[in-house]
Amino acid sequence: MAMKHLPLFSRQIVQYISFLGDQSYSGLTPPLLRNVQWESPIAFTVRKLRWLIKDNTGTGKSWVITLIKNSVATSLTSTIDGNSDEGTDFVNEVSVVAGDRLIWQIEGETGEPAPDTISSISFEREAEANQ
């Protein structure tokens, strides 16, 4: 699963991208966030996160992507600092059951707005047995 050159529509400190990569949201509070999360129809495991930003502009800047499940941050997270355009998390994985709500959160770790453009977010999504 990957998305290509998804523009972020505002320069918010915290930005949300649909789990399936089709929309971007900013300025959401938890009750509103629940309404835009993708609801899983099946159980599966998310692993092997890799994300890229376009044209990293800065030493001293860093951004963090985190998978949010049911409005709570999970352990699947990765940081891109000012010296790189890529971040990965090949260690952590998150189990999902039918009905869980998922969204990606991108945050400027050093008080910076989210990056202008996410080039891609990719991950492995393995369905549980008997799905």
C-alpha cells in the first residue's frame, strides 16, 4: 500500500492522513478525528512502515509519523530528521480487529509544521487467518 505525492493542505503542527492515503486532515480534535478514521472490516496486522517526504528542507527539523488506532497512538511510529527524506519502523507491528479505526498522524517534533508533501507511506498489511 503506497500513496504518491499527497499534498498536505495546511501547515499545521499535527496533520492526519487517511489510513488508505486518500485524504488529509488538520486541526482535528479527538471527537472529530473519530469521524474521519478508516474503519477496518477485517482483522490484520500492520508492519514494515516506510515513509518518504519530498524535498526535506531542514537541519534541526524532524517529523514523526504514528499509526493511531481507535484515537490512541500505537507503537508503530517513525521519525524523519533534517538529514533524511525517509523514515522506517521495521520492528513494531500493530494488530487490528474488525471495527478498529485507523489513521496516520504526522507531527512536527520540533514545533515545525508537518512537511509540505508526503511522497509515500507504505506498509505491509497481513490478514489474519480465516479472513
